Amino acid sequence: MLKFIVRRLLLLVPILIGLSFLVFIWIRALPGGPAEALLGERATPEAIAKIERDYGLNKPITVQYWDYVKTTATGDLGTSVTTRRAVTDELKQRFPATIELAIAAMLFSLLGIPLGFFAAKHYGKAIDSASLFVSLLGVSVPIFFLAILLKYVFAVQLGWLPTTGRVDARIDFDHPTNFYLLDSLWTGDFSIFWDCVKHLILPAIALGSIPLAIIARITRAAVLDVQNEDYVRVARAKGLSPREVDSRHVLRNALLPIITIIGLQTGLLLSGAVLTETVFAWPGIGTWLVDAIRSRNFPVLQGGILFVSVIFVLVNLAVDVTYAVVNPKIRVS
Amino acid sequence: MSVAELEAREVGLEGPSSGLWSEAWRRLRHNPSAIVGFVMVGTFVFVALFAPLIATHDPLEQDLSLLNGGCCPGPSAEHWFGVDALGRDLFSRVVYGARYSLLIGVVSVAVGLSIGLLIGAIAGYAGGWVDSLLMRLMDIMLSIPGLLLAIGIVAALGPGLVQIMIAVGVTQIPIFARLLRGSILATKETDYILAARSVGIRGRVILSSHVIPNSISPVIVQGTLALATAIIDVAGLGFLGLGPQDPSTPEWGTMLTDTTRYLQTAPFLALIPGAAIVISVLGFNLIGDGLREALDPRFRGRA
């Protein structure tokens, strides 16, 4: 088990090196070079020369890469072109917003497990076909369109929930962690907390629906698969109640593919967050990166994409380890 | 499955074999949801091909006088899907949008498929350090969430139609490369490859006439599903404003960009192009699922 984790950690090294190299090369492959990309229309020869000196762009490429790795390793991702603030400072503010949204969406998507289980238990009946169709529809709806639909029905038409942002603009409170749910609880004023929850509901449902559809589908398939295994038949034959068979044998074994698929969804969640945040004007990493493209803010793009990718790689590692812990086959070998 | 069932199936398989492809086709034709998928995709392709004949107006023509009563007039006899915020006929724009979505979807999947298959075939057949190197490279590409990779590419190349095709295509390379490699590795170990090798057939011939044909069916399934993903991703990039430089281009995702402002007064501006995306994507997904079942050898010999 320990050997497996160590091996998996070692595999991380080439990935991280490759990733940093890719992000490093990417900014240097921009048309006109990085200096011109940074300056945009203000690119005079003198200004370009100054930027190249300031950023060390006239040094040999290997030296530049080594410099880049060194500064990145110390947690310095450069300075935003538009705000003149450190990219890491902006990240600290933006990242919790995205994580709060992603976790809420993930929790919502877990409803797919009981849904898929229920469908499998009613295999072949109308409810099963209906759930299959809904999950197929789920993977066919673009996330931003679903977000627009939800906004239209629940915010614009019914007026139950707010349309944009993380909290009502008139409410002002301290947010030391930038996780608004925690910060608002800390104020002790329940109405602020409730306002934050209301702002979170629609974006979380929009972001979580597609993973929910996929998880429901995989759960259904996994339960159907496991149900016909000999050990389930034995469990039934020795007189366990249906509920015990389900909880001890069927669900536990069906969990393996479900864990894998949940891990795979994190990439989708991070990608989907960009679109969901845009629809709901959610001040997270997604809107930050989209603004950065529009203003050609390359330090933000470079730092943001690198950071999100590292998080993604780490989440995948966590999923692999969880998988190994749950799966006795891997634990033994 | 009981022993008796297994035997029964084996007897069945010994009968006159109709071949994988004709049997898959037969099974596909008997799958109702795949038929629905074919109808949806067929409509989509038909509309894309004959857009100039179907559209009732010029998709770019602005008639601001239509907006005198406020934004935006809904469906009418003259404008079937209503009029957008610049006085353009929404029906004609959605019809022309099918062209863009189909073109971008097909081109980007072609980019991802061809490069991915090349890498996968080399890695799978060469093995050794070549395989390790190529697969680590694919791992690195997969370590960037798909849309972010596409955004990075578009940021580097600048917004535009060709750029988003390349961006979406590149994000699909590692998927196809991994798929074909895995499939080739599994096929390489089979007895019939061993048999071909032992009678002295050359490696290249084995690869082209035995390994690849037997490894290709998961690629076909994935290719169909990739078309669905490509249409969604392209629409997403368009929605973020990274699509065609000329914002009047009737690309479905781009058309949705500003509609959130008019949700109160003209929700159909968002609902209709969105529904068009869903229908075309759903069609490809239905066909892809049908193909998966039809090509899966475990289902062979059944209805």
C-alpha cells in the first residue's frame, strides 16, 4: 500500500515538470513574443527592450526556465497586468470562491448515487428508462445553457433566488478566509449566511447537474453488474435481508467504479466552473481567467492555469489513493 | 452466465458468420434510440447543407425598425423564431448556425482523431521508451482541465473560428491516443496475432491488416461521442466570447453570449439556440451509445 502511494507520488514528478515546462513555453510561443504580448498596442521597441530586461527575456532559454521554476517554487506567480497586484494575492481571493462552488456542486452531484441505485433496482421499468433518458440529456446539455435555463426559471421568472454574485451587494461583512459560508457563519448573523447560501444554490445545481447525470448512469451500470455476481447470490441464499445484501455486498462493490468516475468529474467541475461563473457573475477563478483573456493579462493566465492544473493533478492523486484503499485487489499487490 | 448458455452461444457463433460490421449495422438499425439519434443528426446535417434554401431571411441583415416596440419581438408569421436585439431574424441565424457547429465539430474531431491515432498507434506498436515518452506527454496534456487547455490555446492564437477548432481538436488528442494504444496493446496479445507472426507475416502488414482493424471499434464509438463533446466545447468557447472575431457570425454559442441580459423580456433568444445545441449533441450521443452496444463483442449474437 505504502509502496503504491510512493510510486504514485514519484509519477507526479515528471507530470509537474512537464506541466511547468508547457506553461513556460506557452507564454514564449505567443505571436510576437511575450514582451509584445504583455504590452499589446503600447509595444514600442524601447518598451519591449525594457520588458525583456526586467523579465530576463534576453537570457538563454534554459536559464529563463530555471529562473521560472525557482520563482514559481517560492510561490511567486508574477504581477497582474491590469491590477498591478501579485497573481498569488488575487488567487487567494478568487480560489476559495471557486472551491466553495465546486464542493457544493460535488455534494449535489452525489445525489446521482441513490438515483442510479434506485434505477437499477427498478431495472427495465418506466422509472429506469426515464432516469436513463434524463442522464443522457444531462450529458447533452451545455453547462452554460443549463445555467441560463436555471437562472431564467428560478431567478428571473419565479424570483426565488438571486441572479448574480456571492452575496447581496448591500451586505458588508469581514471575509478573512474568503469562504463566504464560513465567514458569514463567523459573523453570527444568520441572515448573512442564508443570503450566501441562496446565492450558492443555482450555480451549484448548474455545475453539479452534469456530474450528477454521469454518476447516476455509472452507479446504475455498476449495481446491475454486481447484482448478478455469485457472492451476491450467496449472500441472498444464506438468508440475509435484501437491505443487508444491498448495503454490505452490492453497494460496497459497486462503489469502485463510482469513485473512479467521481475523480474524473473534478476536471469537468473545474472546466465547468469557468462557464458557470460567467453566467452567474461569480467572482471565482473562471471569471478571473476569462477577463484575463479579454485584457491579454498573461501573467494571470499563466499562473491561473498552472495553479488549477496542479490542483487537478493532486485531486487525481487523492482519488487514486482512495481507490487503492477501498479496492482490496490493489492493496494486496 | 451458465455453462449451458455459453455452449448455446458458441453453437450459435459457429453458424454462418455475417461479419462484425454487417452485424453491427443490423443491430444498430434495430435500436430505437439510435434511430432517433440518426433522425436528429440527419436533420442537423440537412439543415447545415441546405441552409441558404431553408433560411427565410439573410442571417446578417439588421432591421432596427423591428425593435420599435421594444426588444425583442417574439415569434411571428414573418419571423418564426422572433428577432434578436439587432433586428436579425433568429430562425435564419439558427439555421446558418448549424453550418458553423457542424463544420467546427467535424474539423476539430478530425484534428484530434488523426494526431491522436498517429500517436496512439506509434506508442502501442513501438512500445518501450517511445511508448513511455509519448504517454507521459499525453498525461501532461490531460493534467490541464480540457476547457482551460483550450482557453490557453485560444489565448495564444487569438480568438477566432479556426483557432477554436484547433483548440478543441488538441484537447481531444490524448483521449484518442490513449484509447488506440490501449486497444492495440490488448489486440497484440491475442492468439491470432501470434498465429500471423508465427507464419511469418511482416510487422507492418500485421499492424495494418490485423491490429488496427481489430482495435478500431472503440475509436469509432469515441469519435461519435467526441463530435458531441466538440460541439459543446466550441459553443462554450463561443459563449465566452472567444469564437468568431466578427460577433455577427451566427455561431450558436456566440449567439447565447448576450442573451442573459434579455431573459426578462425575450427568453426565446437564449432558449432557441440552446435547444438547437442540445438536439444536435443529443443526436450524436444517441448514435454513439447505439454504436457502442452494436460493436461490443459481448453483445454479439443477441437480438
